[in-house]
Amino acid sequence: MNTEPAWVRRSLIGLALGFVFLFLLLPLAAVFAEALRKGVSAYLQALREPDAWSAISLTLLTAALSVPLNLVFGVAAAWCIAKYEFRGKAFLTTLVDLPFSVSPVVVGLLYVLVFGANGWLGPWLQAHDLKIIFALPGIVLATVFVTFPFIARELIPLMQAQGTEEEQAALVLGARGWQIFWHVTLPNIKWGLVYGVILCNARAMGEFGAVSVVSGHIRGQTNTMPLHVEILYNEYQSVAAFAVASLLALLALLTLAIQSAVEWRSARELGSVAEQPPENALTLKGYT
């Protein structure tokens, strides 16, 4: 029961709303206001520039490549950590969390050290005409590294909380490995998986530090949207910079809307499942 006085509750609510308005809503409104400062025509012209289109395409392509890779890696890591006991499990969990504690700029420098022209694998890559740094592969690798924990970290506690009873029951009933995954495990984790993919995609599109190091800032070729915004702003093209930034903000708002819809749908489905009798659990999975 809430025992705080009414003035305390109102003060806390007002403080929270003031913080959200001052640090979130106001800067977001300023981005759109600055982007439209010279009118809609100037806004659209900034987005129609070939360099802007190249940055937008590269950002979407990078997210389209890195998110599925992290989907596979994240599910595999979560399955391994949550479902099995083995030596080195704590170390593997630490490795999953490593991108959270390492600066993205350091990650970019590490990739340059390994794949750059003067790096460990640089001479071999040049001899075989393979380009990693200052090209799409390096951008994707850096993005995969910094976004790796999002899917795994959403699934690990969810899988651990669910335990292994249903998988073991399906195994006793004759189901094989992939059948167990598709018909038992995946339905139980699907909303957590979707939520992790949404977070991973949002982080991939907005990544700046690691991509800035490995991309080389080649205009029209290796600049993603965040890098293109920086270049335009440094060139005092503020309207164009805020126009591209507003597109990133719109993508973020769309991600937030999808995230809210997923949370609502997940809560609704969990509520309906909780009302079902326990003896129907295996019947729902199709194993009886």
C-alpha cells in the first residue's frame, strides 16, 4: 500500500515529467524544428541528396545484415547458458556482456588492428584482394560486436526462469532437437526474442563510435546516417544535418511504438496463458 503523502507523489510525478520534457521531448522537438526551419522543400531536398541516400541505404543494409547474425548468435548463446551446465559457463556469460563494458571506439580500433592494412591479417587480406576495413564487412563486423548482447541478454533470464521441464517432457514423448526448439522453446521465448531484435535493430542503426573508426568516412560510400549527420554539421549544413537526424529520430520513434506493441501483446498473451490449467501445457505444444 502506498503510504506517502499526496504532495510527495505529486512532486515525484512532476519531477519525472519535467525531466522527460527537458531532456527527451524538448531536444526531440528541437531536431524537427531545426530540420524544417527553411521549409518542407529544403527538408526533402536534403534527404534526396545522393550522399544522404547512400547513408540511409548503408544504415539499413548494415542493420539487415547484423541483426540476423546476432539473432542466430544470441539464441545459441542464450540456449547454451540457460539450458546447460558446463565448465566455463561464467566466462561465456562474461563474454556476452563484454560489449557493454568496452567503448565502441576501442572496438573499432581493435578491428583496425586485426584487419587493417598494417594489421595482423592485413597483408594476407591484401594478397587475396579482400577488403574489410573502410568497407561494408568492417562496418557490419563492428555493428555485430556492439549489438551482440541485446538478444542474448533478453533471452537468458527468460529461458532460465522457464526451466527445462517442458523440453524434457517433449524429449520423453519422442520429440527431436529441432522439434523441441520450434514447438516448445520458441513459442515460450518468442516475445522476448522479438523485443531483443527490436533493441538490437535500434542500436545497429544508431551506432556511431565503432563504425566511425572502421568506415574511413568515405562520403557516399561508407558513411552511415549518424556519420553523415556529423559531416553535414561540421560543414555548417545544419538544416541538412537535422533533416537526416530527424529521419533517425523517426526510426527511433517507430522502434519505440513497435516495442510498446510487443510489450502489450506479450502481457496480454501471458495473461491468457496463466488462466489455462497446468495440465494443458503439453496439449498446447502438440505432444499428447
